[in-house]
Amino acid sequence: MKDKQQIKIFLVDDDALFLKLLEIEFMNHSEFIIETYATGELCMENIGNKPDVIILDYFLNGVEKNAKNGIETLDQIKAFDAEIPVIMLSAQDKIDVAIDCMRHKALDYVVKSETSFLRIQKIIDSIFQYKKLEKQMNWYMERM
């Protein structure tokens, strides 16, 4: 994980029940600080809180019909800071939806299910293992 620091995660989903379930799962792990948002607009209003990872729903118009969808929000996040890892979530189990997310620079795509949390947790672990290796490699290269 992130060198004994807590990892700040933004959970963005218009499905209040799924959002709460995901939040509870993350809160059971002390290494996470969680901020939840029902719309992409709210996420972007708070992007200055510097999330380490954003978990973003593909469809975000269940609460507000005119709300930005997940792809529009993803594009805004990447325009703000291209380095923020964004994991897209959706009930859509379609390859074209996953490909669309990847084209817009999502790190990964997870289909909502009873195993979503475990999959997301593995992805987050991989992100921070990679960052740790990258930091070690840079340290080593600077000393050569």
C-alpha cells in the first residue's frame, strides 16, 4: 500500500445503495479515507481534495437526469490531473462499454457484482505496488 499513509478514495455513484455498500467495505479497512459523491459534478467540485484513486460509475444520471455521465466526468478528471487513477464501475457487462472507458484513459473497468470490492481492492493494491517500485527505481537511477 501507500507507505503507511491512508489512501484517499473518491467513490462516485448515483446508486445510493451500492455507494453505501462500497463505502462500508472500504471503511472496514483502515488504510482508506473515503469521500462519496452522487454525481460527477460533486466529484469535480471536490477534486481539490486530491484523491489518490477515483472509483467512478459509468452512468451517473439516476439522481439528476441532466447530470454528466461517467465518461464526461472521467474526461474532466483527466483534464484536471492525468495521473489520478480512475477505475470505472458499471452494471454494464459489455465489452464495448469497457473499451470506451479505456479509450478515455480509465485505468480499469469493473462490472458491479458481489465481488466488485475485492476486484477494486486488488487494482488499488497493484497501483500502489507499481508506484512504490517506480519510486525505488527512480531512487536507484539517481544514484548511478
